[in-house]
Amino acid sequence: MGNLFAGPHLWIILIIILLLFGAAKLPALAKSLGQSARVFKGEMKAMKEDDAPAGDTAAGATDAPATGSTAPAAEKPSEQDAPPRSA
């Protein structure tokens, strides 16, 4: 049972997928799968970051993280308005 996706089983599964979706749709299917995985990974990372500061404040930390302030957001537009640097 542990060797289910080896040898001829894998080839049979790939052929069935090819027959169901067609060769033209497989790249789009793979692209959407990759984008979904990327979004899922980003959401999981954001959830972990949200949980980390909550755990620090519950432990009695008195320093506020610098990422929560509005100052970095105000700096970003000025960086975008700057002319490009010459090499």
C-alpha cells in the first residue's frame, strides 16, 4: 500500500488525467494549482505572524513592534516617487 504511486500506477494516473483534461488545459491547470499553493502558503505565514505578536503581548512584553506603526507605510510612497537611480 505504501508503494501506490510507483511504476505503472503513476503512468496510469497520468494517462487518465491527460484524457480527462486534455493536453491543452494541463498547463493552465498546473498554473492555477501553483497559484493556489502560493496563496495558501502566504495565508499560513500571515496567520503565524498574527499569532506570534499576540503570544508576546500575552506574556507581558511591553515593547510594541515597529511593524505595527504607520510610519513605514508613509515612507513607501516617497520611495516610489523618487526617480530611478542611474547605474
